[in-house]
Amino acid sequence: MTTGTRAYVSRLAGLTVFDPNGDRVGKVRDVVVALRVGSAPPQALGLVVEVIGRRRIFVPMGRVTAVDPGAVMLGSGTLNLKRFEQRPGETLVLGELLDRTVRIAESGRSAHVVDAALEQTRTGDWVLSRLAVQEPGRLGRRGQLHQLAWNEVTGLSLPQTGQGAETLIATYRELNAADLAHALQDLPIKRRHEVAEALDDERLADVLGELPEADQITILGTLDEDRAADVLEVMDPDDAADLLAELSTIDRNRLLELMAPDEAEPVRQLLKYSEDTAGGMMTSEPVILSPDATVAEALARVRDPELTPALASQVYVCRPPSATPTGRYVGLAHIQRLLREPPSSLVSGCLDDLDPLRPEAPLGEVTRYFATYNLVAAPVVDAQGRLVGAVSVDDVLDHLLPDDWRERARRG
């Protein structure tokens, strides 16, 4: 529930913030509070608001004039656009309080925090007045949910180890992988690792692909080896190869051995190429069809939601076998062209005659190739005429930008 004087923090997350003129400022990402001695409810200091460029700034609660179900309104004044940096004594409600284990004072039973309510006092200050806590469930059922005043629970005064992350992950469920990666980087290190541990393999794999290499290595190192291998298996082979290339030879080989052989082999092949060549940038899993495939089959294949827009822009026709490295490469067909053809037509009759890239082509040659032919993806063919992969424009941009571009974007 959200009203003008009380707002549950999980409902605040993602709300749009507007200035007095009705112009959009950004979106709420967290609430900053100051825990106090004894049972006094924490005072809300301000909001963490994500503005353009994914920069997170601090907006004092004194600037908030209204909290409506669909928006947060600010009063007049100048915003400080300096990037938010958490100070000693400050606590993030979503990042650090949700999922904390507490004890219900009346019954003595344990529970975990699933939400917290901000309430405006008569003086105009905002405090964290109430908590929603849930007892452990039994036999697969949810435990009892309680709405309690701050002073009706104990256990929030000191930092806690072994904190869960389910409620925080539920709060972040609408974020795409890039935004979730940014949110993770703004959490305390301990909390970041707890959230990474609780994410499912596919979600964690997507997030790792959006993090700087140093953070990827750190998070992967906090997982046990079997879990790390599972996450690498569901990553795109080129992302997994880039990550493994940063590890020591011993660690790299150990993780490759733990991966399923059919998942590890494409990664091993990619690791043979220098990272600044077409072979080092490509993915080994483009859409590959046989010469007798129809347009209808091609269009059905590119509807796969797991494909990136770049890889879904074209299909590659090859002789069997169809796994990379394939049989002889025949050509590529652009989806825009296929959309204008009868569904029963053969894809092999709609091919483009562009010369493919070689795996050893350096970054400069790859960049010129994309610019010359206005492509978002390009085939890579070896000396034997076999398709070994495809380079997408996002991979090219990733290599053209500075190594720390993700960190720069996060810091604005």
C-alpha cells in the first residue's frame, strides 16, 4: 500500500520521480535510513534515484512532497547530481534490510523481513515505522505474515551474516540484466555476493556478462566450483571464453573439466583465438540452417527469445554438419529479405554473396567490414570454408570501448 503519509519500500522501487514542473527526474532504486539506538524507528534520510546515464544520486527526504501509487513528487530546489556514495552509519533498506532475520518480540519466534513502511510524522520527517515479516513455512507452505511496529521486532541493530536474498531479488525481478548488474555494483560487497549466490544460473549468467571483468572474476570466485561451472555452461560461449581467459591456467582448465563436454568444447575453441580478432569476438552459436530449409523454418528459428537482436537479424546456410565448425559455408540470408519471400521458398535462394570474415581478422578489419556493409552481425569462416561462428555488433563495440566503460557508465 502507498499513501501520502505511508509508503512500503518495495512498492517505491521503480517509481518515477517528478520535479515540481512535472518533468521526469529518474526512478527510485532504494531508500537510505539511519538506524538509531534502542527501539526508536530509523529516520529516512533520502532516496537513491537513478537518473539518465544510470547514475545514482541522493535525494533528501525533505525534498519529497508526495508519494503517490504511481509516482514520487519533489518540491522546488536544486538537485545534487553527484553520484551517490553510501556513508558510514547509513543503511539501504532494499539492499541491506530486506531478508534480514529478526525475532518477533511477543512470541520469540524468528522471521525474515519482506518489506518496510516509511511513514511521515507530524513534524514532516519520514521514519521506518513498520515492518512486514514472515515466519518460516512448513511442508512447502508460506509462513505466517505479520505487520509489526519497528519496536515489536529485535535483531536489526547490528550487521548480520548469512542473510538471505529472496525478497531483494523479487524486488529486482523487472530489471534487465544490465540494470541488475548496476544495482549489484551499488550494494555492499557482502550483500552483492549473497544476491549472486541466490540468483538462478541463467539470471546470474546474464548479469555476469554485463559486469566489468574484475567483478565477474570476484563473483565467480565466491561460488563453489560445481556452481561456477553450471553458470559458465549457460553463458554465451563467447562471454564464458572471455571470462575464463582472465583466470589462471589451472583454474581455467579445472572449470572446463567440470563443464559438460558439449558445453565446454565451443568455449575451448574460442579460447584458441586472440581476443582482439574476429575469432576472439565471435559467438559459436549463430542460427545455422541446411540448404533445403524453407523461409518458414528460418523465421521460426529467429523467434527464439534467447537470441540477441543482432544474431536474430540473419541466418547462415551451411552443408552438414550444422554445429560449428560446420560443413561448407554457403551464404547468409537477412531476415528483412526473408520477410518478403513466400514461406515455402528455400532460404538458399535468398542468399547474400558477401565475403565472410576470417577468424584471424583484426579488430580494425572487423570494424571496417561492419561499417562498409551496414551489418549488425557477420559470419566467420575458417580456411577450410567452414562456418566457425558469427561476430555481432555489440561484441565489436565492447572491444572498441575502453576496458572500464561499464564502470564509467555506472559512475556517470
